[in-house]
Amino acid sequence: MSGDGPKRILVALAILATGFSSPALADEPPDKRWGISIWGLSYHIDHEIDFDEANLGLGLRYYFNHRVFIEVDALRNSNRGLVVPLSAGLDLKVASLGQACNLYAVAAGTVVYYQNQRTEREYFKAGPVPGVTLGCGRVKTNAIIVLRPSHQPVAVIAASLTILLR
């Protein structure tokens, strides 16, 4: 399969990034903490269209306090174009998983510039982007849900990895 290469690279990056984890940093992020986000994979509910599941890109996340963050990203979207989302969100701690890991529900609002190479269109969208995050030390594995107004409200589930900087 042609999509296996990017998936293997992302799995290797996830394993490598786990080495950045530190039990001393397992609590919620301290005030004013920067993070680098590495994108990602996506899973599309609609299998009728030939979406690209490898959505590689980078982002920058900033925590104002323990819960509130903003993030800007640039990545290749599933329609082989550029997507530039700007998000503001909350990490809400749901559970502690041992001493080093926490599970968070994520509530974010996003404004996004989107290029669609298949339809040769460019547009802006805005809306809520719920998600879930598993944070272990300085590494956060993120999964977000992109919603759409239709009978099937989930359009895509996308994954990224955020590495918090000291």
C-alpha cells in the first residue's frame, strides 16, 4: 500500500517522542508553555472519495495557563492541498492514568483556511472541534473530530502529536 510509508514515519516519530516524556512533568502544563505539534494521520468516514490519510505538517501551541491554549498549524490536507487552522481551546482533565499520564477532553474553536486540490477551490471555515488527548510527561497524543452539518456529523478524525518544550 502506498500510504504505509507516511504511517510508518509517524509511528516512529511517536515512539521517538515518547522518550521526551518525564514523570516530573506529568501534571497539567505549567503557565506559559510552548509546544510543537506534528501532524498527522486522518480517518475519513466517507470512503467514496479518495482521501489522502497522510496529513503531514507542523504547528505551534501556546498554553496561557494550565488549561487554555492557542495553536496555529500548517499541513497537507486530505484533498492534497494546504490547510492552515488557528484554534483556541481548553484541555479538561478527565482522568489520571498512573503517575505519568493524564487523559483530557479537548474543547476547541477553530478558524481554518482550506485548499481543495480536487475541486480547485479555496475557502475559510469556522466551528467547534472536539477531541481527546493523552498526555504523558511532555508528550501529548491528540485526536480531534472535524464535524460537518449533515446526517453523518463526523467528517474526519485526525491525529497529531504535541511535544511540550521546557
